[in-house]
Amino acid sequence: MTVLDRSASLPWALERPDVDELFRRPAWQAQAACRGMGVEMFFPVPGEDVDTARAICARCGVRPECLAVALESGAPGVWGGTTGKDRRKLKRASA
């Protein structure tokens, strides 16, 4: 599966944000280790390896902020070094 194939399920994958969108983004995103990288490794298809994404997250200084967004929003993919499955476990453990 190519990046273009994946973009059908990730509509924002090939879009560039406009200026208004950039101003609405949280400031912490500018420090994210994944900033400027392709999204395909952070939104893998089921069964695809997430080790590369986790390694990038492991060296990221804004990992807690990223994880908080994912926990709050229920976003799919790898956020803050966790997968959706990891985050579901975290939510159950904290309930």
C-alpha cells in the first residue's frame, strides 16, 4: 500500500494546512519530533509495524501533550508513543 493509497482513508495526509489552520494548532506541536514527517508511519494499517513511530515518539519532548490529545479525542494512530490499543488499556486502568 502506498502513501497515496492510504490518503483515501486519511484525508488530511496530502493536504497542506492554510495559515488559519497553523494559528489554531497548539504551540506544543511546533516542538514535536514528528513535525514534518510523513503521516503514514503514525497511522499504520492494521497489523503494520509501529516500532519506527514509537522510536520517534520516545525521543520527543512533547509526548505527554500529544498523548493527552489522543486520550481526550480518541484519535486513531500512534500518539505519544501509544497505539489505540495502548490508550484503551490506559483508560481502563485509570477508571
